[in-house]
Amino acid sequence: MASILNSLSKISRKDIVMSVRDIKKTFIEAGQPLKVLHGGGFNLYRGEIVALVGQSGSGKTTLLQCVGLLDKPTSGDIFINGAPTDKINEETRTLLRRKKIGFVYQKHNLLSDFTALENVVLPMMANGVKEDVACSRAMKLLQAANVAHRSNHFPSEMSGGEQQRVAIARAIANNPEILLADEPTGSLDPQHAAMVFDLLLNLVRKNKMTMLFVTHDMDLAKKADRIITIKNGIVK
């Protein structure tokens, strides 16, 4: 675990942050195998923004779950800065996700009983950051996300676009090297989607993160440095 975390902090612009090889995933439904991912792979480089596109049901979200260490592929390899992840235990997977991988979902998934500020503070405190330091950073992130005026509001008191901006601030709170976003603006209308996505891009580039995002919107995909496609379950 320490070797993966330490090595991720030392890589340079042209280094590979993540490498995926011949990834396959099969689920069992009603006792029958359902093959979702059939192979293929890609590399992600430090500071690179990559779009993942494909038809509905092609396996985009499944792929994101696997590379985000939320699920395990049936076969194939996922390397983080050259270190294999297939044999690490659940505790190490959890620590790696918490410290080095950020997630933005289609729906904000904010904790409804906590304010915007508290939603951003909690991930940092889970990583051992002192509360006053976490609060200070959280306010700066909310300001960067243009939603600081909602810091003491609960999710139910915010618009969809505001909630998603808070979710973005939360996702980058621990300054992850890799940010994974699954249809990050899919629940928003086109006008707000474009605004929120541009905000996300700016924050990712400013913090020199690597981002892999799933989208069905080719206008958004074209803003990436590169596009990866899933077709018939094969990652190209």
C-alpha cells in the first residue's frame, strides 16, 4: 500500500498513472452469466483528461467501478503507477480509494443530514485532517466551486446544479491524483450541465489531476484531451 501511495506522489506529466489490460467482467443474474466487459484496455497519464463514451449498457459504469477499485474485474489487470491491484486486500483498497481516487457521480449523493460545508469536510477528517484545517480547505473549495454562499445549507435547500458543485468540491477535497466521474452532469439541464462541467474541468486542471469521465454527450467528450470508446464490451 505504502509503495503505491508514495509512487503516485512522485510521477511526472508523461508517466502512466493507471494502466488497464484485457479487462473482463461477468455478472451472474438468475443463475446465468452476463458478460459486460469483454477485454481491451488503456493507459491514463498524469494530468490527462480522458472521456469514456459508448452506447447505453455498453459497460461504461462497470468499467469505472472496476478501475475505481469499487468492484473487481473477473479477469484482466489494473495497475496504479505500475503496481498491480488484483491481490491487495479490502482494507488496502479502501485506503487507496480514500487517499488517491476521487469520485463524482451523476447524482450528487450528498449526505442529506449535513450541510454543504460538512459534506466537504467529512472526507478530509476521515483521512486524519484536523477539523479546523479541513473547514478552511472546504470553504476554499466551495468558493472555487462558486457555491460558498450555500456552505451552511442542507442539500434539500440547494438547486441540482448547486448540489453537484458541492459534490465536485467533496470529490477533490483530499486532492486525489485520479478523479473518476460517471455522467457528472447527467442529471442537469443542458445550460447548467455545461457550466458545471466547465467548472469541473477548470478545477481538475488547476489541481493537476488526472480525470476519466463517462459521458454520452459528445460536446463534453470533445473537451477532453482524448476519447476512449467501449463498443460491444471491448475498451478501445
